[in-house]
Amino acid sequence: MRIYAKIRFYWGAFVISLFVSLMIILITLFPKYKGIIMHKLNRVILFLMGVKLKTIGKRDKKANLFLMNHQGIMDIIALEAIENTHFRWVAKKELFETPWFGYLLKNGDMISVDRENKAGLVKLLKDAKESIEEKNRAVAIFPEGTRSSNQKLLPFKPGAKLIANKLKMRVQPIAITGSKYALNEHNKTGHSGTIYIHYLNAFDVTDAPKDWYDKVREEIEKAIKEQEEKGIER
């Protein structure tokens, strides 16, 4: 079974690389349809990998900031596949400098953040404001700032809280489970299965308590544990 899981990992990696290349070509040729292109092709990726999607709760159409846990590239693929609106993802600057994926991030007009530079938060705030006021695109952030090697939720970094408070955004937390089981980039294994997207209750930060950021982390962690108790593969 271990060998089969390894084969599925490399098959998944091949499928993702192939379709990322196709996305780059298509969004370069048809920039007006970049959102539709990414949604459709990410759905094909999941189909070829034998991965299904299931949602819990409802997506708040008025929310303009989405905060979610992060375990790997499958989180992004799953959200892009299930959504019909074009998120503006926040990613660290280094990812924009990588081959293939970096080009996709740039052409997809995503947000680059330099976490080593104090001016990075200023740029993040400016880009987030542009996203909701000019581009009419919701911002998606992994508050942990990096991928977790297991299901355990890492501490949240301050960037998401800053822009939410400054721009008075409407926040919707999302708990994702099953993505690391589908493709584990740490031990290089893959499986067929289901990725669960759990939309938690949305709220306006202007009406929220001062510790709303900590409560969001608690809610995401609770949703993950509930899924684990149901026997959902992580």
C-alpha cells in the first residue's frame, strides 16, 4: 500500500504540474477569463487525482476576507475548484520567484508579501484595499503563514488581523480537512478521498470582540477536530 501511495503522489504531482502549465498558457492568452480557467482546470485536476469535494456550511457572498488552515497545495486547488469567484491569494514573496508556480501567481494577479521586511505589511494593506475597492476580488489568506507538517494548527501571524481591522472587512473562516491525505508533500504520499471545505460563520470585524482573531483560530481548530472525530482522513 505504501508503494501505491507513492505512485499516487507522483501521479498527482505530474497532473498538477501539467495543468499549471496549461493554466499559464491559457490565462496569458485569455486574461479576461483567468478566473473561469483556473476554476475549471482545478476541477479537472481533482478528477484525475480521484479526489472529491464536499462542503459544510455556506459561503457568505458578502465576505471579502477568507482565513483558512494550510497543509499544502491541495488547499488552494480545492478552494479554486469549488469557488465560482476569483480569490486574490496572499502568498510569500519567495513563491512568486519560483518557476511555473511563480509565473501563475503573477499572471493570476495574486498578492505578494515580504514577511522579512517591515514594509511588507504596508504593501499587504495597500494590495488588500485595492482588491476589495477596485478589483472587487475577495482576499484569501493562510494566517499560519506556512504549511503545517500535520493537522495541528500553527500560531497565526498578524498580517490578516491588521488588514481586516484597518479595512473593516467581513471575515469568513474556513476549515479544510482531507487535503493532506489526498497529497502529502512532506512524506510524498497520495490517496483518493474527499477534501472537506467547512465554511464557518462570517462576521464584520467592526461588530466583533477585540479578540476575534484568537476566536477564529479556535473555531477552525474545533472544526478540524470535529472532522477527525468523524473518522475523516486528514
